[in-house]
Amino acid sequence: MRKPFRITLKKEQEHLIREKIIYYRKKVLTHVKNPKLRSFIYGLFSFEMLFYMAFGAGTAFIDFSVFSILHAAGLNAVISNLFSTIAATIFAFVTNHRWVFKSETESIKETLIEFMHFSEVRLFTLAMSEIILALSDIYHGNGFFWKAVALILTIVINYLLSKLFIFNKKEN
């Protein structure tokens, strides 16, 4: 059976990226004395977090671009948000599954189950952003501003739930 095509970082590339992260993290941490702030910075400058932020920016770009195009074309903000969220969810799953959390699912069935859990979280954050945008429409708010607010909340909630419940590596 043929292996599926996957883009991967070579071990040497990943090692170099990790070394750079460690180097800059040490540089920053030498100036910070507060233990809580040091712990926060340490987590912020991790391989996983930096990849999540990079791919999160890509996800947000896709989400906001699709939303802007559809909304500018005359679609209601709520409908535009639905389609933009679907496009962003597919992109986010692929990147989070493969590069951010490095999921180790071994079969298509496991990957589909993981995608279903991922989609459930996205449905929750979609409902949250739909409510924000619906309230924006009711009160004649700026749909683009409130879409940005919803995106920020969505990114934070999605990371926490993905890290804790979807892509956590359980030991057997």
C-alpha cells in the first residue's frame, strides 16, 4: 500500500528551528526575574506555540479573507461567517494535525474521529462568533470589527481545547 503524500520538515530543519527558539528564549529569559512571567515566556517561545501562531495567522487570514469577499459581495455577515469558518476549519485541521500537534493517528478512522472532535470544537466557536456577529447586525455594529474580535476569541479557545482534548498524546 502506498504511503500518503505528506510535506514534512526534515529532522535537521526541525532541529535548527528548535535551536533558534531555545537561543532566543534564553536571550529573553535572562532579563526576566519574575518566575510566573518566565514560565509564561518559556511556553510562548515553544516550537508548538510558534507553529500554532504561524498557522493560526494563516487560518485567520483564510477566515477573514473569505468572510470579507463574501460580505463585500453582499452576503449577510452571519452567512459569510459560516462559509469562512468551514474553509478555515479544513485548513486548521490539516496544519494542526500534521505540524502543530504532530498527531500520531495510525488509520483513516482515527484521523476522521480526530477531525470530528476538532469540528465539534469549531462548531462551538462558530456558534460563539455567529452570536457576536448577529448582535453586531442587530445593533448596526461594524461587522469587520466584530469579526476580528470573534477571531481572537476563537483562536484562544481553539488552542486550549485542541491542546487539552483533541491532539493530546495519550500514553497507553
